[in-house]
Amino acid sequence: MADTQPIVFASSNAGKIRELDELLLPLGMQVKSQVELGVEPLPETAVTFVENAIVKARHASSITGLAAIADDSGLEVDALNGAPGLYSARFASMHNAGSGDEANNALLLKKLDGLDDKQRGARFRSVMVFLRHENDPSPIITQGVWEGHIMHKVTEGGGFGYDPVFCNHDTHQATSLLGKDEKNKLSHRGKAVQAMIAQLSDVYKNG
């Protein structure tokens, strides 16, 4: 294989980085963590997933001089007008209800208390952005959505975040019960990554 082209991923999540590196290696691209390259993350102050991802990718590219990928994702609950959305990771702390996954899930269940399954529709959404360079005027943007609903109680298992309370409509079970490979195949992030790879293949397949 020809020399690989380094690309910075605006994330500190080791699992995400490893997965993306494996997927992009056949295209001659080697994914580097922004942490590895000395990039300090920016506060996420934008009001949409797309804007947040673009800001993160542009920042990483400006510091490293490399092409950059970034993603942003969250849970949208219909009964809460799309909340927690951008603030999924900080949902409980923003309401002075603690912090972390357990607190987020507890608050979500409390806010939906008394609603039946038809009123508990929700989806995970992931947006991924690729910039060839800091000032790329036409970034590649892909999106993945995973439909489901919020259950009435926590289902213990694997996963993280809202997985224990999200019933996905592919397997009709708590996402926390899915194996890693199955989750990656079905999930919002998995869909966004695959869509990104398809577009990058067109750009980089010839080296």
C-alpha cells in the first residue's frame, strides 16, 4: 500500500478513533486523535449538530494543518420538542439534577412519566463532517438517524449514554442489550460513518 495520509479526528474517544482508523485505512488514510496532535478541544457553543461538527473539524485542521473529521450527536425526544438534542451529555446537569449517564436517564424518565409508548418517540442523530483543509468551502457532511422510543425503565446491559432507556426500532429491544458489532451496524453513528466512507471513497480511491 502507498504511504498513508494522516487525518485528524476532532475527538478524544479512543473507541471512535480506532474504529474510524480501521474503516479509512483502505482509502490510504490514517486517523490521528486531536489529543495525540496537541489540539485542545473547543467549547461546543453552536446551536446545531452540523455547526458544532464544522467548528470542531475546522479548529483541529487549523492547529494541525491536516484534513479533519468531526462528529456531533445526541438524542431527540418528540415529547420534549427535540430535547435533550445538542445538550444530551449535559441534560441532567443543566437542570441541576446531577451529572453523568445515570442522572441523564433518570431525568429523562421523570420528564416522560405517564406517557404511553406512542408518545415517547425518539431518535439518535449523528452528523459527521470532513474538511480537506481549514478553509475548505465545501465540507463533506453526512448524517445518520436511529429511530426508536424511550422505555419506561432502565434496562441494564452494555453500551453507554441513553442506551439503557432507548428501545431501537430495528431490533425492538433496549440498545444496551446489543453487542458492539450489531450496534455499530445499526446505529446513527454507524450510518453516518458509512455514508462518509462512501463519499471519501469517491475522492480518495485513486490515491
